[in-house]
Amino acid sequence: MSAYPTIPLPDFREYPIAEMRSRLEDFYSEVSRRRTLRDFSDRPVPRDIIETALKAAGTAPSGANLQPWHFVVISGAETKKKIREAAEVEEREFYEHRASPEWLAALEPLGTDSSKPFLETAPYLIAVFLQKFGELPDGRKVKHYYPVESTGLATGILITALHHAGLATLTHTPSPMKFLNEILGRPKSERPFLLLVAGYPADDAEVPDISRKPLEAFTSFIED
Ligand SMILES: Cc1cc2nc3c(=O)[nH]c(=O)nc-3n(C[C@H](O)[C@H](O)[C@H](O)COP(=O)(O)O)c2cc1C
């Protein structure tokens, strides 16, 4: 018997190889349609859709299972406006002073600038926070291990879940993002990780004409 409590592996599913291939082809085809959107419609999205996508995000693996993330879902016009205003201050500073010429050159194909109207148009902003440490009910601190990696994985699942539901997202990182702690009342132990914008595309939405690396360019296999 194990020294710690265990349960039988719940609900693992194995598929015949042909089915495995076809499931993965379907999944790849689905995720490859995902594009970062910057032109959102204000069409509402039911809150339970966002909640289920967040539940999916909460299944992510995490260092020592400490689940070091917190998601703040913003749908109110007043808070969205505050976030847009604060983000645009940082973004203006970024585009006009802080960004290196190399960084600006890398952003050029995306056509982004300091104006962020989607922060008010889209029905949901989801502020993702990474918890550097947790707190026990008695106030003691618990160190979190690999919070960056863990929160990144949870966010990846969230983006994929929202896409799977037929919604579009924008991964937004106004830098620095400390203003999110103030506006959203989150503690110092939490670091803003990114701001996810979610909703439907505007009718005339366009995206940058960019490409993805082919498999060979980002993968190596060692078979001996
Ligand atoms: C960590 C991270 C930060 C990003 N920050 C921004 C951002 O602040 N503003 C923006 O317009 N896009 C941002 N993006 C979106 C990328 O520009 C986009 O993912 C990339 O151009 C590829 O396009 P695709 O997502 O449509 O495949 C970010 C993406 C990631 C992963």
C-alpha cells in the first residue's frame, strides 16, 4: 500500500491508433484556426461559457499541485474603462519611449499601437494573476513552485477552451501591468500574468497576414 492516499486512475481512455490519428488531426485542425483578434464585437456572451472555460483552465498541471493562479473576470463597463485608460498610459510610454527599435520592428507586421479600444468593446476581460505564494487560513505563507510555468499552462488551456467554444481571444500584456492589482484589488503576492480579452469578432474583423513555423523548424527527434 502507498504511504499517501491514492485512487484508481479515473476515466483514462485509450483509442485504437487510427482513431488516435483522426482525433489528433481534428484537434490540430481546430487549434490551427485560432487567431489572436484585435477587433471585437460588443455582442454579449453568457457568463456560464466563461465559467466552464475557466474550469477547464483549472485542470492544468501545476508545480506540487499548488494551482498558483487567480482569474478575475471583468464584464462591467466602469472597470473595463479604468483598465483601458491605465493600459493605454503604459502602452503610449512603451511605443513612444520604452520599446527598443528591435522590439518595435518585431511588432510591425502586427500593426499594433497604443490604442486599445477592444478593452472596452469586448464583453469580457480576464485578468490572469500568478500567485508567488499562497496563504493558509492562519496567515502563514506557502511557497509556490513553478508559478510562471503553471499559470502559463492554465492560460493556454483557457485560450484553447474559449476557442473551442467559438470565441476569439487576445493575449494582451501591457507592460508593466501593476495597475491591474490596484484596479482589481488583488494582493501584492499576486503578479499580473496577462490580460485576456474574449468575445466575438467584429463583423469586419481582420488579422495580420502572418505564418507559423513548420514542424521541422521547431522540433527535433532523437531516436537512438
Ligand atoms: C505572452 C504574449 C503576449 C502578447 N502580448 C500581446 C499584446 O500585448 N498585444 C497584442 O496585440 N498581442 C499580443 N500577443 C499576441 C501575439 O502577437 C500573437 O499571438 C502572435 O502575433 C501570433 O498570432 P496568432 O495568435 O494569431 O497566431 C501576445 C501573445 C503572447 C503569447
